[in-house]
Amino acid sequence: MRSGQSSRSCRFLDAFTVLARWVLGAVFLYMGINKALHPVEFLKLVRQYDITQDVLVLNSIAAVLPWFETFCGLLLPVGVAVRGTALTLAMILAPLTLLVLHRALLLQAAQNIPFCTVNFDCGCGVGKEFICRKLLLNLVLFVLCLWLLTGRGRQFSLRFSLLKPLLP
Amino acid sequence: MANCGCIVGSILREAALVAAIGVAFAFVGNQISPRGLALARNYFPTGITNMVRAVVGADSLAGALGINSTTSSLAQQLAAQMRQNGLQLIARREAVQLFYDSHLKNNAIVFIDARNESQYQEAHIPGAYEFDPYHPETSFPTVLPVCRTAEKIVIYCSGGNCDDSESAALLLRDVGIANGKIFVYGGGITEWTNNGLPVETGARNIGNTQSLNQ
């Protein structure tokens, strides 16, 4: 009886993880392609963060990020290098979310308005959005990335671990 | 415990591999994309760090919320930045005067829209030429001869946090258009339409003119 329940909950977790993989992949594909289709607009949005004074670095960030997101967004649904991709995305999401938060705090301070009413295009590929909603979305994406590191949900994956002999 | 460390190490190695292949994929993607960025090109002749931007980002927010507290400081900063770059800023009143000037018809006065193609098609000041400063090569053949013969050139973009009109003005100046006849309309299409002034949709001079704020 207990074994039946445990196997049911395992199946549920596996199904949830596969779904999380697909959702994450779809979100990053959508955001990546959106930016890759409008690189100049994305470049202008990256510029607003004042992260560099160097033309080459600024252009490289704006040129690489959309395609990189698209690449990771492709790997997740097809199930290639899932944990490595999830970790890479988590490591990108964290600093980018901090940058968005910093920008939002600057805007809030400039206008002296409640934090959650700050509404701007952060260059995330979804247009203008209220900051609290954006932060919540990023948090959910980050948690899902971490969840994928558990190694569950290997169904429908082409090559779950790229380094097959080393990863269980 | 050792197995756990081994798994973590393997995930890190896999992540590094994904990152390396991903970056390579991204550079190739950008290279083969017809819209890809030229990595060495300076897309912002006004400077990567733009002193107006911080205020302006806040200003567009204020606009969305119906607050007008930063508008005057924004206008001052914009004017200061233009002066610093040797450009002349004009207000709506002057832009409207030039628009209704009879010289507009014989191209002695020309309006230049410094936004992208889709924004231009959506609505532009009637008779304005399209000139996207991020893709100048596509517009130069049409715009340059007109600018060379014009007596006054009015350049605008969206207004607010947009400094594309300034970029366009600097590009035109760089290719030899006299600085004295270049004017930047800072309020841009947003201020223009908000005041019920006429706009044209689609291509230039096809006669599809209307007022968006009626």
C-alpha cells in the first residue's frame, strides 16, 4: 500500500518535472526569439542599465543573450543536458534579476512611488511589466531551474545527461 | 558523500559545456541573422552613458502615471545635452510653425522621423522621411539628397526617453549636412499626437492623413 502511494507520488513528481522542463523551455524560447528578432531594441534596453562603457562589450551582451536563451530554451524541451542547462539558466537569471531590481529601485527613488507600481520594459522580452510581477516570475523560473537539478523527469528526453558516463 | 560531490562536479562541467556551446551558437546566430548586430559598431553616437536617460526613464514612468514632476528637468537636461553636442532643440510651437510653413511643400523644410520602420508606418508627421539611425544605410539614398538641398531639417523620434533623433542628427552632421540647419524636436511624435496634430500612416505622402487624438 505504502509502496503504491510512493510510486504514485514519484510518477506525479516526474510528470511535474517534465512539465516544468517544457514550460521553462517555452518561456526562454519565447523571450529569446522575441529579443533576437529585435536586436536593436534590445540593445537600447541593455544600454539603460549602464553596465559597461565599452561598445564591444555592450553589443556582445545584446547580441549573445537572446540567442543564448533561445539555445537553452531549445535544449530543455527536447531534454538534452537538462541539469547543465538548468544550472546555466539559474546562473544567468540571478544576476539579471538583481540588475532589474536595481533599475526598479532607481526608478522608484526618482519618482517616489510604491515599489510595485514601477512599470518599465526591463528588456526581458515581454515588454513593459510591473516590477513585482516580473520579480515573481523570475523567482518562479529560478525555482523551476533549481528543481530540474534534482534529475527527475527523464521521460521524453533525447540525452538527459550530456556527460553520460559521469552523471547518474 | 563522494558520489554527491561527483554529481555536483558533473553538473558543473555539463553547465560549462552548455554555456560554451551556447555562446558559440549565439555568436553564429547573430552573425547569420539579417538583423544581427555589428559588434564593433557604435550604435549610440550620443554616448553609451547618456545623462538624460536616467531622468527620462523615470519621466516615461511619470507620464504613464500622470505625474509631471520631472518634465521640466527633463527638458532642461535634454537641451543641455543637445547644446553639448552642438545641436539645436526646438519646441512644439516651432515645429508646428515649420510644419505649416509653405516651404514644406518644396522640400526647403523637411521632417525626418528617426524611429524604426514599424513605428513609422504606424504614424508619422505627414511628409516626414523615414530615417532609422540604427540602419542608416537603408535610408541614406533617399534622405541625403533631400537634406543637402533643404534649408531646415526637423528631426524627431518618440520623445520622452528617446534620443534617436539626436543620434540621427549627429549621423547627418557626420556625413556633411550643415549643423546650422538641423533642428531636433524633443517632444517627438508622442507630444505631436497628444496635441491632436495630424499624422500620416503607412508610406510617405500616400495621403492617409488623420489626427489620432480627436
